[in-house]
Amino acid sequence: ISNQDRRVDPLDVRVFLDGNPIIHAKIAMGDIHPSYERYRFNWAPGTHEIKVESSSVQAKLVATVEVSGKRFLGVLYGYPPRASEFVFTNYDEPPAWL
């Protein structure tokens, strides 16, 4: 999870997996670059719904992810060009920013 918007620091983030809360955190900006908070989960194979919301901003995100092996998922807020939205990323390999 990354907060990339200096106007919202820290960013309150709540993440739900299939309707169950899995993360509630305040994500601060880094001193020079955005910071990234890492979490590790073992999810059952299959299709899952991820919902992200915040009490700090109006943005909400609902995404579906298919889990069949190791995945690297990211949730970014304030990432251009959708600076006032959450962006969901999904990778087979670790992204360069990890």
C-alpha cells in the first residue's frame, strides 16, 4: 500500500478481502519519496474481491483478483494520472519498487 499524495498525510486505509477486514492502517508519506507498507497473506486459490476505502478521502476501490499461485498486489493512492483515486495493481513477479 502506498500513499503518494502529500496533501493527505497520513492516509487512513481500510482493506477488505471478500467482505472481511484485513488491513486498517495510516499510511504516511516518505521524507523524499512515497513510502510503501508491505503485508503478506496466504489466500485460498480462487476469485476474491478486494475493497479499499478511507475515512481521509472520498475514494473507494472494488477489484477482483484471481489467485492461483503467488501474486504481488499493490494499492496506490494519489498516483498520477488518477491522483484522487485508489489504483489496484496485480503482478506475477515482485514489482521493481518492492
